[in-house]
Amino acid sequence: MGVSVVLVVAPLLLAVLGPLVPYDARPGLPYSPEGSLGTDGLGRDVFGLLLVGGRTALGMAFGAVVLAYVVGGLIGLVAASTRHRWLDEGLMRPLDVLLPLPSLLVISVVAVGWQASAVAITVAVAMVNVPTVARLVRAAALDAASGPVVEALRMQRESWFTIQVGYIGRSVLGPVAADLGTRITLAVFLVASVNFLGLGLSPTAPDWAVSVSRNREGLLLQPWSVLAPAILLVSFTLGFNLLADRLVHRSLVVA
Amino acid sequence: MRSYAVQRALLAVVQLAVLSVLVFVLTSLLPGDAAELRFTETLTPDQVARLRGELGLDQPAPERFVHWLGNVLRGDLGTSLISGGPVVDIVRNSIGATLVLTVATLAVVVPLAVALGIVMGTRENGRIDRVITSITLALSAIPDFVIAVVLVAIFSLRLGWLPATWVGGNLLASPALLVLPVAVLFGRTVCLLSRQVRAGTINALHAEYVVQARRLGIPRRQLLLRHVLPNAAVPGVQELARTGDTLLGGVLVVEAIFAIPGFATALVDGVETRDITAVQGLTLVLAVAALLINLAADLVCNRLVPRTALLR
């Protein structure tokens, strides 16, 4: 547990607090060993880049997952709690159709179309995740709603709010927490892949994934210019994977 | 069985119809069309307008859609706005490399993932299970492009054993070219897939019918192959259909790094040059492929475990 928390928190702290750290990044020669971690292909200080590059690398993924849960979660909850079959079908069927669309395809079209703005990529990554989130939340909510607890609550004449939000809403949180770990990893992957391919942020952005892409020829000259941002990304996704795995196990034990 | 297949196929037809509209809308929404992008610096606005008329870009979108769809149904994906050649040729030229990559990867991944999944599932929480689980968890957390960059640095730049980029010629004729790309694509897919097979195996092993079969004294080998595996395969097959998505993302990255002129490269080129007809054609082919894969996966699952229903 401790290890995975450290793996997640270290890059996260760097991403959040990094831009606030006053660091004097002096430009030098390309791939020179100056500074604590040397310089990259454009002669910029690698450590200075790491400090500011996390905000886009992790922030866009976080934003996308939050947005996906707000939209998808709402759709899923409404579809599960409604008594009208047409509303359920009307909300979920269109998502079934969207499900097989290749995600990187949608994102690259959007990213290039809207001049590679960070907001556009975040929204696109969120949209790609909405169908699966909606399905997951709906299934979890239906699962809880069909159990004996809800029946008992109804017989006690508990209010709609107590049942829907107090019980069903809360029991959805378990599966959601387990899903969150893998989903954030996937979002980080998607955002990083788009940026790595050069379809997203500009090739000179300090973003961690862009750094890996831009400096890959220099891996043998000045390994830290590639390895340091790569390690930060991997540490974050690995930590989240481990946490999610543990959560899944725990929810299985409880159930 | 028959009625399930018919229902599922009907859903696929509806999906296809909606997708074709989506593909068209999504690509038409790209700001700035080919006429603008190509010529704004050399042509006057007047000439741009005339060119747009020649390319058919000045007509209203619904009209263009009907025209496009009619042609697509006749197997004509239109002509590329950039090269002037038929889009069908772009598809034909680029699809080979991507198919080779995908098929080669799946040929390695599927048998290995099934074997690993069963080994892990039958030894739930044993030492072997925990070791393989940790390795697959760790491996699946590394982005494709990081693996690719590191592998290229070690095996082609440092050791010089394998080529780092495609230099032309047939991919199939030189298997050495395929080693690194397939190794990159292999990592994440094998992890995702084997974990699903493991979960399926564990579920099936705990199911009452297997416990009962064990009580009846059915030999372990027969139990695993005849009774556990079909049920364990269901999440695996569904994951395989979803893997198509992961794999496509991986293929994009791999084609970019190893300079392989495949489908993904053609697509990125098309998007960047605003070659809308090419993007529409390529996207449509991809979407249809994804639809067919999902359809096939659902039908296979239904055949394996007939209780899976279409209607919720």
C-alpha cells in the first residue's frame, strides 16, 4: 500500500507544486550534463522542464476523467433510476453505438481540428470515456436498486432522496473507486500518446510526454532527458494500477 | 441462437448507419478545409472560392453527405483532395502494413495470454499467480511509447541487433523489422488479456456446475478444457474486441516511431493536411472494422455461453 501511494503522490506533488518552485533554469548546450539532470535537445534544463511539465501531463488526464464521470455518471444514474423505459433506452442506446469508435481516432481528429488546444484534447478524452462510465454506473446502480435493501427501504416508506442518493448513490461509489484507478491510467496514456505523436501540444511544450518524444534520439547521449519524464509518468500510472488492484480485491472481499 | 445473431446483426446495421453520419460530421467539422490550407498563400480569395467549387466544398453539408454516402455504397470512397488519387488506393496501400503488425501481434499475444490466464487462474493467490500478476500489472502501466523508445535505444542504437526504422520493402519479407514493433504492441495487450482470462477462470472454477462436475469425478484436464475454458473465454473474447482499441492506439505510436507507412500514418497525414475525403474514407474503414470485430466477439461469446442476452 505504502509503495503505491508514494508512486502516485510523488509525480502528483511535482505536477501540482512544481510550477510554484522558483527554479533558475539557465539554457545551455543541447544534451550537456550541466545542471542537476543535464539539458535536453534544445539546451533547456531537464529539471526545470520536469517542474512545469506535469501540469499538462496529469492535469489534462484528471480533467478528462472528472468530466467523463460528471457526464457519464449522470447519464448512468438517470438511466438506472428512471421508471420510463424510453428514457433509459434513449440515454443508453446512443452510447452503445459510440462504444466501438476507436478512441485515439476521435481524439486525433479533434486535437488537430481545434488547433491542439489543451481544453479540446481534455474534452475529447472525456467524451471517449463517457459511454463506458455511463454503462458502469448504470449497472452498479441497478445492481444496488434490485437488492433487498432497497425493498426494505421502500417498505419503510423512506423518501426518494434517501433511497436514490443515500443508498444507491453511495453503493455505486465502490465500483466507481475501483474503476477510477484504471481509468485515470488510461486517460494519462491517451493524453500522453496524443502529445507524443505530436497531434496535441506543440513540440516545444515542457509536457512530460512531449519531452520523451522530442528527446528520444538523445537517449544515449543524455539519458535523463528521456528517462526522467518517462519515469514520472510510469510511476504515476503504475501506482494507480496497484491502488486500483487493491481496491478491487477489497471490494471482492466485502462482497 | 439464430434470433440472437439476427438481433445482434441488426444492431450492427444501425450502428453502421449512425457511425457513417458521425464520421462525416466529425470530419466536416474540422476548421479550415483543404482548399484554404493548401493555397491561402499563393492564391487570391477568388481563386480559393473557385477551387472550393471544383472540390465540391461549397455545397451544403447534407447534400455532400448524401452524395458521399451514395458513392461509398458503390465502393467509391472519393478522390483525395491532396494527391488527387482515389481514396480507395490510399486505403489499399496503407492497410497491408497495419494488418501485418496487428496479426503478428495477436498471433503472439492470444495463445500466451490464454495460457498465462489459465495458469494464474488455476493457482489463485498461489506464488506463481502472484508473481505473474505483479509482472503484468507493472508492464501494463508503462505507456507504449516509453517501451518503444527504450527498446530502440537498447537493441538498435546500442547493440545494433535490430533495425530501428522501416527502410522500404515488404514487412513480411524481413521479419527482423517486425520484432521491435511487435514487442512494443505485445506488452500491454498480453497483460490486459491474461488478466481477463484469469478472472474468467477463477469465476468458472468457483461456479456451482464446476464444483458439481468435480464431485462427479470428471478428470481435471477434461474439466478445465471442456467446462472451465469456454466460460473463462467470454471475458477474454470481449476484452480482445476492446483490445482492438488499445492495439490501434499502439499501432499509431509504433508506426510513428518505426516510420512504418501504415493505416495510422495515412490517417494522421490526412488529418494534418485536411484531406477530408481521405480521412472520411480511412475513418469509415476503421469504424466498420471495429464494428465487425465487436459483432464477431459478441457472436462468439453467445456461441460459447448461450445465456448472454442482447436485450437488457
